[in-house]
Amino acid sequence: MNASGKTDLPTAITSARQFAAIGAGNAPKGATVLQVDGVSKAYAEAVALKSATFEVYEGEILAILGPSGSGKTTILRLIAGLEIPSGGRIRLRDRDITALTPQERRIGVMFQSFALFPHMSVYDNVMFGLKANKVDAAEREKRFQKYMDLVRLSPQKYASRFPSELSGGQQQRVALARALAVEPGILLLDEPFSSLDARIREDMRVELLSRLREAGMTAVLVTHDQTDAAYMGDRVVLMNDGGIVQTGSYSELYHAPRSRFVGQFIGESNWLPCTAVDPGADRQDGRRRFKAAGGIWDCALADQPVGDDGAGVIQIRRDAVNDVIVGASTATQASAANLLTGSVRNVNSTGSRGIIWMEVESAASVQPYYVTNAQALAIAEHLQGGAQPDGVTVTLAIDPALCRYFSDIDVAQERL
Amino acid sequence: MHPQTIPYEGKLAHPQPRWVVALKRWLWWAALTAPLAAYLIGFLLPLSLMIGFAFRPYSNVTGFGSPSLGAFTDVAASGLIIEAVINTASLSLAVVAVSAMIGFPLGLQFMASGRKLRTLLLIIVITPLLINAVVRTFGWYIFFSTGGPFESMFGLRMHGSMTAVGIALVHQFYAYMVISLLVSLSSIPGDVVAAAKTLGASRFMIFRRIILPYSLPGLVSGGVIVFGLSAGAILAPLMLGGGTMNLLTIHIYRAMLVFLDPQRGMALGTLLLMLNIVVVVLSEQAVRRMRTRSVMKARRSDK
């Protein structure tokens, strides 16, 4: 802290531990609420979930992220008791709930479809769980008011409405009020935004997060959308092919991916096949030197050893462009590392930044890179309104901190 | 015309020639002719003949007499016939109720089952429809006959009782109820039942508050079918009731084939038809009322 009482924030962080700490700063790391211990699920035809182990702490929002078919929804259904695990134990606080029915577990679930009872009013929907749990009438009314207030729906205005008379966002709020009203030990959210319009999705993320924090609710969020996980998850469990691939805060997964899959799934990257310049040599900064796309590259290593022949792939984050030079790299520049020369075929802008589509030696498809709008405009002028059919040759100076080497070639091939 | 100069007006660039359009329209009506004719000859004609004969006395000797309401006034004045209408209605309602009581657990089990068990259940449900009615009813006849298996097992005399007829009718027709309920049950989204479970609802609560409202349309349409079939059934009452049951179909059978009084038979037939129409109209209204209240809302909110 300086004399004026303000804290000067540092401008850059480097270690994986620091990245991990970003997301974990939100929720107090309290007692373990939910413990999933070696839980698996096998059907006659296939294994849906290999042994999964993780904990959820008091007040935390844990995001389970993965592509479809990765087993994330299976985990949710196992925790809720809608499926019976083939192995492992599930504990909620100090209770072993593995063998309990969904009714006995007191776990709230907000379904992807919201699963409101379409033939019941909003009032009856919220009351349903309270009546099922034999909450007395006075307390029921109190809870209805309380949780409608919490989700910012006027109890008087919406009590007699039917789900079909509500917008998607309002339906989600009712589903949340209904799940929270029974005051469950933990709340499970299954793809909470996927049935919502893309436009209101952003607002609902902000809103749902505030509502969960306000209620002090411990929650598990299942999603296939990394933005959901990045926005809402204090920690992220990344799944693939029925197993947990990596657990950590989103920034930890982004900056310290342990496998090629994590590197591919989190963030946006381009990939270049490479060979090591000197497989044995370690540099002082922990980076290694590789040859790729006709240049020299200094890259960090993912938690993987460099293979005997040093063959592998380099991951380049799409926003890793430090500088753009029109033209091929000159002789002096050629000795410098992390320069990528290619031919720009297309230029566009998302509004906040420019995108250039570049054809790069040894990469199978055209790769997008993010540049500033000014840089995009300059390149667009060189393209001269399509008068240059072979594109404009451009050299990008890439930030070595955002380059990473992976040795697992077989996985790499599919996306190059 | 050069292809590039054809203006796009939201229609086909090359409209079909008029004679093609005319031919298509003609074919449409031609295709409708056959079912229309079958409907007129096979359904409307006999129906109008039945109602027509009900107003015309007929004698083997003198032929048709002049139109009269005689048969209807006879039937309306007969306490026996009024009792037969009540018997027929209550027997059919009981068959509907028992079919629903069998249909719900069976339907729910079906929905919860895997493919193999589903096939087995479907075979069990459909089998009565595949066996010849006389053979099937004869099976019940033996089962309930004096000194037969049922009587020697339970010491109860069932032959000639309304209960025996009811049991045979349920066996004969409950498949229609099951199939009708299955259509409704399969429209319940899985998430909705799962949500009810996670909210702590007991099985009974889930049935009463979710499954029952959702399956009302199927229950009612299945009920109408089973009611109509039961009210019109003749084989079971004849074979198991020994021909002495006071049911409308028995009276029709006797009027037509024993007393050779077609006018009375036709009048009784018209009465049976009216009973069915009343049931259809009442349940149609009930469904419509429930639909507008709940199920239409359900349909609309399904994405």
C-alpha cells in the first residue's frame, strides 16, 4: 500500500499458482459440502463415467465443463440421485447419500429445460416442493415471498401466471425460486443458459451469479460453454470422454494446461507442427527452442516431456500478437524468435478488435489471429479491395508467454 | 426468356400449365371418392336404415306398415329396458374404471422399462386382441362355469353374474385403454418428473399432481373407446350371462333373432347409439375444459 491508501496493482503475473488463485479468491474455502469419491457409472453398452473424484466447498460455485458426451451430465444426475452409481461414494456434508433416493437427498436441481410444471401456476410450482416437504402453511407463504423477491419477480404479479406466459428468463427465475425455496444443501445447475436466447444469456449469467451469492448457495454448474465456466466457476472441473482431465480455476486451466485437450478446449488457439532445435537443452527461463513454420520459436512446456525427436505441436493463443509487420521478416528479424510469416486472406473486426485470417506454412488451414482495429485497417488497405488475390504477406511477433509446446502428436493431428 | 431476366416474385419462375393444375385438382377429388363412397355405403347407409326401420313396423305377413313411434314408446314405457340402459352404462363404466386401474401401472411400467421388457408387455397387452373372440370368451366360460376352476378354487358362483361378464370385457378391451394412455404418458417430459423427485415429492404426489393431469386426455379417449365397445358387446353377456342378463345388447339380440321384431331391435339399437353419443359428448366437453385449463398450456410451453 502506498501513502494515499491505494494499492498499486501489479501489471503482470507469471506463475501457474498465481493464475490458480484468481478464481479461488471469490468464495471462502470453507468446509467440504459435497464429496464425490471415485464415482463411476457404466451402462450395458458403454462407460458413461470413469472414476471421478472432487469436492465442493461451502459457498463455492464449481463448474463442470466438457464437450457433449464427456460425462458431465451423468455426474450431475448421480449427485441428484436420478441415477445410481456403479461404484464410489457421494457424501453431502457428513451424510453418505450414495444409496438415498432423490427425495431423501435434499439437493436442488435446476434443469436445462427448467422443467417447470406446465399445468401449474408459478405459485403452485414454487409451492410444490414446500408441500412435498410438509412445510407448514404460514412458512410456505413466507418462503414464496422470500424467494420470489430473491429472483426479482413480483410475487403478486406472477403468482397466477403459467409457465407458458413467461419469457425464457422469467421461467429460469421461477425454476431457481422453486429449487431454492426448499432450502437444499446444494444446488445443481444443468446447462442453465443453453435454453436461453444468446442475447439475454450474458445478463442471466450476471444475474444468476449474484442470486447464488446473495443466497449463499453452494452450487455445481454443468456446462459445455467455457464462457459460463469462466464467468461463474470459482473452480472448474474439465471433463473429456467420461473422465476428469484437469481441475483448477479457469485461468489456471488457461495458463497451465496439463494436456493437449485442455489447451484445445480452453481459450482459442492456433496450432503449428514443430520439431525441437536441441531436444536436450534447457533454457534458463524454462522455455525450449523449436522450429516451426520456417522460424525459430521459444515456448513454454506443458506438463509433458519433449519426445526423443522433439516432434510435437506449438499452441499459439489467437490474441498473442504483440506486433504486426507488413512484409516478410527481414534478415535481422529472421534471427529473432517467435515471428510468424504468412499471407493474410481476409480481414475483419468484431468491433473491439480486428481479426486477420492468415495462411501459414505447414498449417493445414487458414488461421485466425486477433490484432488491433488499427492494424486490421492497415492490412485491409494493403489488400486493396480484393485486388491482391494471393493476399498480403505479414509477419506477426508472437508473445512467447502465450506459446506452449505439446508432445502428444496423435491428438494434435485432428485439428491442424 | 433469358434465365437472368426472370423476375423473382416469390412464386415459381415457371408456373405449372393450367391443365396440370386442373388434373391435380381432379386427381385429389378422385382419390377422395373411394373412401367417401365406402363411408356412405358402409356406415351412413346402414345407420340411416337402422334409424329408419325403428320408425316402421314390420310383419312377415303384411310387410312394412305406416311409420310410427310405437317401438320407442314401448321401449320408453318399459321399466325393464330403462333398467337395461342403467345396467349397460354402469357395467361399461366399471369396465372403463378397471381398465384404467390396470392401464396406469402397466403404462408407467412400460415407460420405465427397457426395450426387451417393453416388447414383452406389449405382447401381453395385445394378445387378447389377436385371439378369436369366441375362443377367448369360451376360455372365460370354462373358467367361470359351474364346477369350473374358479368355483372350485374360491367357492364362488360366477357364472351368470355381471362380474364375470365385466371381467371378460376388461380382458377383451383394456388394451385400447393401455395404448391410449401410453400416448399421453410418453408426452410427459422426463425432466418434469425428475424435477418433482428432487423437490421431494412422493410417488403418490407425482402421480396425482403430474402424471394424472398429463394423461387425462388419453384416459378420456381410452375411456370412450372402452365404454363404446363394452356397451355394444354381445358375446360375453351371451356366453357368460346365459342369455338372461338385463343388458341392451341382449334385448337387441332377442328382438332381432328370437322375436323377429326388427322395429323394436332397431329402436333399441338407436337407444344404444344415443347412450354412446352422450358419453362421447360429455367426455369431449370434460377434456376441452381440462385442456384449456392445463394441457394446452403444457403443449405451448414445450419447446
